[in-house]
Amino acid sequence: MRGIKIIGAGMYVPEKEADNDWFSTILDTNDEWIYSRTGIRARRISVDKPNFYMAGEAAKAAVKDSGIDPSEIDLVLAATCSPDFYYPALSCLVQYETGAVNAAAFDINSACTGFINALDTASRFLEDGDYRNILIVASERLAPHCDYTDRTASILFGDGAGAAVVTHSDKPMWSYLNAKGDYFKALYCKVDHSRSNCPLLGEDTVPEGVIDSEAKGHFLQMNGKAVYKFAVEAMETAVHKVLDKSGLGIDDIDLYIPHQANSRIIESAVKSLGLPEDKVYVNLERRGNTSSACIPTCVAELRQAGRIKDGMTICLVGFGAGLTSGAIIFEQ
């Protein structure tokens, strides 16, 4: 059986908080405008710590919480869309930072759906039997990706990291993963090769209509309406699909943890699905959208508060750039 159990969780939240009033000093906006459209009051910005530092701190906290020695970790999976290096992989740096000397390591990039895909991947390695303990870390430093002259996107995103140590369980787990690559233009951030000094290189060939301004070559780009429509539909579809696989009903789930993109997206999907609001965890008011780190940060907060208990049936659901989406149900 492809079950998993979370035996440890941790997170790292940068010290610097950028609230909506701060944004009003650099953009034509205010707290009421931002909060009414997003549900966000503030987000954390990593002003001087790289992604791998945040990932390492969250990972060390998760390993400590698990009670196992780092040498007992067999695999490190890192989910990120904002690495500090093209190579090595973030997972290799986390392996070093945590002292997981016996672990293999590789990265997964499916943006905001990253932790969902990493958890699904981990469950398959654990089912194999050669792997006992897997460290999953999702970490994002999105501030350098954002255009802080654009109030539609920069107000949404924050930085942070969340991690979990998982092991095999005989309890059930189900997953549903999806991607719609034909919608990639709705949310993207292009790699900037403009600093290359190779005399043989010409202009990059990219799909028509993607790069037509300097900002689109350097910063995160988002079609808000298209992402909103996709996100609501993707969240609904993913939950329905994974519930169908499990044979469970809406009320059989003890806790729903959605990707923390926007309160209006979550509220719309919750209403359409008929989810009990008291079973849906939301923390984006003071965190913002931290992409793949959203869900594991929620898990760490809930675990620290004693709200994740053995025997609970939990549903995780994510959606993001790619466009990607997915959901997992597991019994803890």
C-alpha cells in the first residue's frame, strides 16, 4: 500500500515583514484595495538570506521534530521554482545543510504544486521498500522574481520554506496530478540569459507573444483573470478526482489544506465544493503566496499547534504555474 506518515515538520519564515501599508509607499495602492482582492495583509521577504538557507533551516527543524538522526534519511526531495543555482540542485544543498550524508537528492519544479508532486513521488519511493525516511522541503524566494512596479503581482508573493519528514505507512493514500502546458503563458518567469558574453549566441527563440517588453524578460508575469479561473476549477476538479479515487465523501475528510494563493480563490472553491469552512486551513493573511512552500508551512504550523493527530484523514490540494494542479488524501 502507498501510504505515508508525516513524522516531522518544520518551517522557516523570514524576519522582514512587508505589510500592505509598505506597498502603499511604492505603488498606487492601499491596505483596503489589497486585502479586499487577496485576503493578504502582509508577507515576509528574505532580504539577505538565499533560498538554500531558508530550505536548510526548515529542513533541520523538520528532522529535529521527527526525532531521527539525519544519517537515517534516505532521500531528500526539494520543491522550488526559485533556486539560487541552476546547479547544484537545491536538494543537494539541503542534504549538506542537514547532514543527511546517506541520502540521495533531487529537485522537483512544478511551482505552487511542488509539495504535492514531491509527496506523491516520496510515497512511491517508500512503497519500493529501499527507502525508509524521506525529507521533503519546499522553499521559495520569490521577491527577486517580482516586478515591484506592478501592483497586480508583487503584492501577492512572499518568501519562506516548509519541510516534512515522511515514512511509509500501511494506512491508505490517494493522489491526483494534472498539468495543462498549453496554458503556460498565464504564469511564467523566464530565465534571463542577457548576461552571457558568448559571441556565438543570438536572441533567444521563445514562443510568440511571450517576450515583448524588458519586464517580461526579467520578472514574473501573470494573467490574473486566467490564473483565477484555472485555480478555482483546478482546485474543485482535483478534490473531486481524489475523493472519487478514495471512495470517501467531503465530510470524511478531517482537514483540508489548500495552496494559499488568494482568499477569493479558496472561498470560491470551498463554496462550490461544499467544504465545511472549519475544516479548511488558511494562513495567507500574514504570509502571502509562498508558492510550493505554502502547504508544508501550513502543515508545520498545524503540527506545532497539535492540530494534526494520528488517525486524521487529510486532503492537500495545490495549483500553480505550468499550469499544474494536484491533490492528495492520506490518513496520518
